[in-house]
Amino acid sequence: MEHVHAELLNRFVLLAELTPDGELLSINDRLLAFLQLADFKSKQSLAAYLLNPLELSNALAQVQREGEWQGQWTFKVGEQLTNVAVTLAKLQEEDGRVYMIAHPLSSSQQLLERFRAVLDETTDLIIVVDAATGRIIDANDTAVQQLGFSLLVLLKRHLYQIDTSFPLYTTQAQWQEFVERLREEPKQRRSVRTSLRLTPDETLDVDATLKLERYLNQEYIIVIARDISEQVALEKKLDSKEKFFETLIESTEDTLLLVDKEGFIQYASPSCFKQWGYTVEELMGQSIQKLVHPDDSDFFEKVFKEIASTPKKLFKLTYRSLHKEGYYNWLEAQAKNLIREEAIGAILISAHNVTNQVLAEERIIQALQQAERLNQELEQHKAELLASQEELRQTNERLEKNNAELKKINQELDRFVYSASHDLRAPIASALGVITVCKMLDDAEQIKRYLELQEKGLKKLDSFIQDILDYSRNARLEVQREEIDLQTLVKGVFEQYAYMDNAGLIDKQIHIKARVPFYSDRRRLTVILNNLISNAIRYSSPRREHPYIKVNIKINEEKGEFVVEDNGIGIEEKHLPRIFDMFYRATQDQAGSGLGLYIVKETIEKLGGQISLKSKYGEGTTFRFVVPNLLNKTPHTN
């Protein structure tokens, strides 16, 4: 049962054993990959991987004083910074070693979801109990199904109501006495064989492990139980024949095992201690995979599945067996599926040691194969790490860009609400005032003059509303790709503003150099040129002898470069840094909403381009913008 817990920790949690000075004594595979290490060398300092190395010494000092420390560190591995939740605790008082368990905070939600998914898929019953009250607070799907209660019903119960081994812990004081005893157990863990109550007259036999855990300053008891009903039934059948088998089995040096179809050991002969270093009691109920060398685990599992599905066929296999002390022996085993035989009711395995018979050449070949597998796994971990780093980098870039965009939008919204309310109401208030005055007048000529003033104000309001519509369309609509006749487009813009004051006095020059057709969004390009050319006309200098507006365009396969130059009144230098801000006006002498150049910049950026300007007060202004030629491209999207 503990292999589930251990496997989860090794796969998702960063584990390390430290000296009192912070040197690494051992680490798990997850931390090895996290630190981007090809292999582990002891006595390395953990501080070398921290953004602030002093955090380690401060935390270790608290551990020596109080026995435990919890907090967050920022690990720096290469150029990557990662926030990690860390818990440090003493292992033994006498040697001062410190145990570290941690997990990256950016992955904490994923860790919990994956951890929960694995718990629900396991065939073990897992129940989480509040150590303070003894009440059940969670259970996996297997526990709910096996016990026959809904999860809601189960969460209303105390542990003693379903566990028959808890008849004496029905009061709070008695329960706390049990919790204190559990704290005194080695590793705060207790393994028991018990029965879980299904109905008043029916129970489920299980092997259970109760483990006291602490998380976020709260204690829980994790109950991991496995259904051993079939094993108990088999034990009852075998009791009557036990003495006969003991005499027979003890006379042979071969080790005999009886396992169920899932691979859990139901019987082991006394020679198992010599073979694996485990007593009979230690092996009962354990998976036979525990006795198999990890490198042969997949091979053994494949053969065992075939054995379990093929009754009475004799299988022979040679594999490496893992001893309790950590070394391995070569075993030759014979196995036969006798589950359907009433007298046996299990898979019979007979194994004997053949280590001395394995040729040196075979051991060398096996070592080379193992080295090749390890190298492949290392390359895979390296590739996964690089992919994770790139994904994280791209995610960070997107988040930073989105945050900047949201901040910009909020600021623009505040300015828009303030300025728009003023600019929309001002012409309306003026018109209402003119209407009031006209009602009091009888002179038709004077009324006409007031109506002309009203017309001018309403045209300004209409222009402002058009600017708002241009801004809204630019923000909402996708970029459209179409071929544009630039000569016709620019001439049309000049003709559109021929009615403006002094427009007839200005020399309008258009110069276009295009080696290839130009593709872009016609509507957006028209909005850009409308604003730039109308501003050039509006702010032309009537005192100039030869006022001009020059539009120079250069087109190639990659981009279009547009320059709008005038010799008008120019812009004072103090206004240049904010000239593209929403509602910013460099002068109050002319009509304008303050949105035009802001819309120009936003529209150009929507097209994937950039804009710049040069201006000298009293001499003129030059705007230059570049946008992609979509001749061979798809439209740019933000």
C-alpha cells in the first residue's frame, strides 16, 4: 500500500536530504530534473540554486531551534526563476540531518489534480480523517464503492463507525488518546488488519495503514486499506492443510509462493528469508513486484499477466530478484495458474537461486542495455524540461503583454469617459443656448448667424462621434486584406477635405514608388491618411508664401513606407511626448477632438506597423509610418 504514496511523491514532489549546513546528501529524480543535473554528486550546496542564498541559512537555523520550517524560495536554474513551496524538518536529533519536501507553486493546482486522479484510480481504499475530531473529511472513489455509502453519507461519519477496531474510541477524549499513541509510533504510522463495516451484519476484511500527516498547520490521518477478503477466505481453506504443507515445503531449498491473480502474496515458504531477506510475515499481502528488480519489472509484469490468464500452463522464466538489503540475485522460476483448483486457489511459483550460473557476458550485455535505457530516459527528461521552459517563457510573455494591454485599456477608458462626456455635452449645451437666444429674437439675419454657430458646433460633435466610431471599429474588427490603389486613395482624401479653410492655397504633392502591388486594410489606411492630411490642412500656416503637403510612398514586397510632410505651424517640443495620447491637444486654437492621432497610432499598430514624427515649431511637421505589405502574408492580429 505504501508504494502508491511513495510513487506519487517521487513523481510530483521535490525531495532532498540535507546536512545541517545545507549540503545535499541525496535527492529524488524529480529534483534532479528540476535542477537540470545530469547526475547527482553529494555535498553540493543547495544555496547555489537559490536566488537569495541567505534564505537557506536562516531556514536551517530555525529548523535547528524549532525542528521545522515552512515557506517559499525562488530557485534560479540557468536563466529560469521558479517559486517553490518548501518544508524543512529534522530527521533525527543525533545527527542533525534535515529533510526537504517541496513543489513548484506554479504547478500546485496541476499537482493536486493529478494527485487526486491517481488516488481515484487506485484499487486501494483511501480515507482522510480529521485528526482533531475523528470525522471523515474525504475518500476516494474506491472507498465509496467498496463501502456502499454515498460520499455525502460517508462524510457525516466518524472513523469508529466504519472501523470495527475502534470500539473504545467513541468519545473525544478516547479519540485524542488514540491520536497521541499514533504520534508515538515510528514514522507516525500504524499498520493493522481490520474489518470495515458495510452493514450491521456484513464487514469487509482489509489490510490498512494509518498515517498521521500535517499540512498547513492541520493534522490529518490518512487511512490506506486494501480488500483482502479473498485472501482471508483462502487462509481459512488452507488452515486445515497447513501442517502438511509446512513439512513438505521446509524440506526443499526452493522458495514457494502462492499469489492471487493481482500478484499479491498469500503464502511464502520459510526459505523466503534466505532468498529475499524478508520474513514470512513481512511478505504476506505484499505485491510480488516488490521482490523483482526494477529493470525486470516490466518483463515480469507482462509474463505474470499471461500466467494469470492461462490456467494450468507451466511457465519458466529467469529474472533478477531484489533482496531486502538492496542487492539482487538471479532466480529461475516455474509458475502455474492453479486458481481454479479448489485445493490451491492461487498461482503457484517455485523459485531457486541461479546467480552463479548466469554468464559474465550476459551481465555485461544487460549492463549495456541498462545504460542505453538510462541515456534515453535522460534525453527524454531533457527534452521535456526544455519544452516546459519554452512553454513557461511564452506564457509569461503573453501574461505580461495582456497585463500591459489591460492597464492601457483601463487608463484609456478613464480618460475616454471624462473627455467624451465633456466633448459630447459641450456642443449640445451650446446648441441649446443658441435655440434659447433665437426664441427671443425677431431679426432673421441675426437668427441665421446664431444658427450658423449652432451648425458649426454640431459638425464638431459629428466629427467627434466619427472619431469614436473609427476607434471602436479599429478595436473590434479584424484586419481585411485587399489590394489598394494608393494614387486614387490619396487623391480621394485630398478631395474630401477641399472644403477646409486654406485648402485651396496648399500645394498638394503625391509621390509613389511601388515595385509590387500593395495589400492592406483599405478602411484603416483611409482613416490614417484622413487624420494626417486633415491635420496638415487644419494647421497649415496662412502666412507661408508657398504652403505645401507632400505625401511620399514607397512599396516593396515586405512593407509600405508612408511619409506625410507639411510646412505648417509645427508642434512645440513640449507636446511631442504626448501627441499620440487619447484626447491630448497640442493647441486650443483649432477645432479637434484630441482623438485623431491616438486613433492613427492604434490603427497602425493594429496593422502591425509603427509611426514616428519630427516637428519643429514654426517650420512644419513630418509623420512617417510603416505597415506590412500583405501581398504574401496573412493579416496581423493582436
